[in-house]
Amino acid sequence: MKISRITAARVVKGHSVELRFDDEFVGKLDLSPVLWGPVFEPLKDPNFFSSFRLEDDTIRWPNGADFCPEVLRYWCEVGSVRTPEETDSHFASLPGLLPHSYIPFPPVASS
């Protein structure tokens, strides 16, 4: 599996970003579905959200929050954030390792 590298990023609107990868692929992605929990909750503030920087081939915020660039690439290619199961299934079907710690979805309440 080729490692994805983000080479440029900008906020498009709200919590949506436009990401350019090292192979010139450009995708747009609304990250609002994954902005919860102690690390990602601060990103709900639009000013804080727009304070990311490019670091280690991905976007990273001052509080250390970041996303695996391979996951961001996959989500861009399919047009939106996917569930952990969909994302795991995608990466399990590819040769190589699963990305690490990539989806901060809230736990599902049992009924």
C-alpha cells in the first residue's frame, strides 16, 4: 500500500477541508462527524479547527489531534467520513497494515 502524504490543506467551510496529496489528488471532506471526545471536541470551535498545520504528512492541531493520512485519503475518495467498520473493511482488503488510531467515533450504546 502506497503511503499517502498530504502536501496542502485548507478549510473550505465550517469543518470541511480540502486536501491535496503528493500524487496531486485533491479531495474535500467534512470532518464534523468525528469531532467528539477529549482530543477532537476542541475542533468543534471553528477558530481552533482552522488552526491546523501540516506535520508528518497529515494535518495536526495544536492540541495534538490528527488523522491518519491514509484514512483521510480513503474518506476523500469515497466522498465522506465512513464508519469504523467500513473503514476497517476497506483497509483489511488491502495488502499491508491497518492504519493506527484513526476514527474517534463515539461508542455505540447497547440496547
